[in-house]
Amino acid sequence: MVLPPIADLTETLAGWQTVSAALGYDGKAYVLLIESVPEREQGMFPQTELKNRIAYKALIVDPVVPTPYDQPENPSDQVLGEKVRIEEIAIEGESFHYHFLQPLGDELLLVGSRSRYYGRDHYDLNAAVFGRDGSVRRRFLVGDGIQNVQTTAGGLIWTSFFDEGVFGNNGWGRPVGESGLIAWDAEGIRVFTNSEANIADCYALNVVSDEEVWFYYYTDFKLCRLSGPAALPSVSFLDPKIAGSSIFATDGRRFLMDNGYQDRGRYVLLRTDDRGGLAQDRMIMPIREEGEFGAGLRDARGDTLLLFEGGKLYRTTLSELAEAE
């Protein structure tokens, strides 16, 4: 299936480096830009606190088709043809290295993947909440080694962790993310800590709503569903029989997962069977006009898949891909 782009951001990206592109709970795409990529320490390790202050730009891409009477609320907003509205928010003078951007009510959440522990009560606060005017409102810690961040309409912040966040690095003897998955409230207070799945590395996260969260983890390579209130959810597992997948979309009955270690450019469609398990249906390979998707940015929320490549955003759903094949 050839996917048309929902937005060509090439001109908007001029002079900036793209850090991440992700879906929000509101269906909009959130693209984080940085004016220049900070040098790595010793050529290997990403900085947390930056040596020089730097500027970020948040792009909020709304795929809702505007009417001819719609006008941008802010002078910096753009309406591109009949497809999308883009809001730009400048965040200047920051000294922390951020990797993730998500909506948090009327505010924006920026999170850095890494946090260094220096000593008792002395560590990097790697989450910051900003107003839509670009001013910082509050900062707090959400742990080192963050793999993904997704927020909810109710103000929850879900953070998943890769292996260094689970087992410890950057000075953390007992890391914050040792459980592999945590939910926080909008003030940075812990609401949920995983205790059901033995996570060594949380490969993929899909926060559908305040009361439905899916994740996929190493080493079991299982899909886990949390349903109900975050403080005390019900837990269930499915085995997709795929090793090393890094993204998946789901409508609750069907799953679209990348083919893992075998081929991340191809996706496997799976369906729940009569026995409550998962059965593989077929392979699906979305492409763009220029050809196959490469190693661009990807994200998934519920049944929706977001792809970013060559300065263009692509958005599709599990149903669209399944019905097109």
C-alpha cells in the first residue's frame, strides 16, 4: 500500500534537526526539533545537562481538515492546503537534552531519555512541563534509560525503559526504572509500577487510553495488556511469536507489529483466535511514493501508525492497511 504524506515539513524543518515524531492522545502528531544535536561525551555518551543553552521547537501537526473559514489562532501557525494545521512553539534557553514530546492537558511535556545520578538528592530532573508560550512550569525526575513516553487525556505519563534504565547506569545503583514500566501523574508522582511482567527491556509501548495500555518486552517477547485504573489494573498476556519487534498498533482484536529482528520494514498482521491466542494472518509492507520506508521515526497509538521520513509525515490505521492488501 502506497501511503500519501499528511504533511510535508521540509520547509519548516530548515535549520533544525528532528529529534522525535510521536502521536498524542488527541490524534495529533508532535514533532520535536532542536537547533543542533549536542556532541556526545567521549564521542559515545549523550549529554544530559548541556554545556551550552539551546533552542527547541515543538511542532503540533493536526490532521483534521480545516474549513475555508478556519484561521490560525497564533501568527506562527500554518494551514497547509486542505490537509493539516501546524502550530509552532519555541522553547529557548534550555540546558537539558530532551528526546520526547507529548501533550499534557494545555501544557507540553518534554522528557530526556537519560538522567545522571550524582549523589543523594542530586540527580538530573529529566522531565519538564512547558506552557504553550514556551515557558517552563515545573521539572521532575522520571528515571534514566527511557525508551518511550506516552501521555493520556487524564494526565498520566507512561514511561517505558530500555535495559540500562532497568539494570542501572549513569550512576544509578538501584535505578528508578528497574520495573521496566511506570506511570506518573502530571506532577511527577508515581501512580503505577510494573510488577507482573519480567521486563529486561521494554521494546514497544502503546497507550490507547487512560484505562488501556499495551506493551511488548524482552526477554519473553510477550504482549501485555493493562486494563482499568492505572493504580490497580487487570493484567493479561498474548504471545505474538515474534522476536524483537519495536512497534505495534492494535484495535484490541488485531495487531500490526513490525517483523522484529527479521525485517523491521515489514509488518505482520495478527488476529485473536477462538482460543484467546494470536494467529499470524499475513505480511504487510507500507511504502511511500519514493519507495520503501527506511530507518525513519515511527510511533503507534491504538490502531494508528505514524511514520516520518524525508521531512514528510505519514499517518495510517491498522484497518486501512489490512483492507488495502
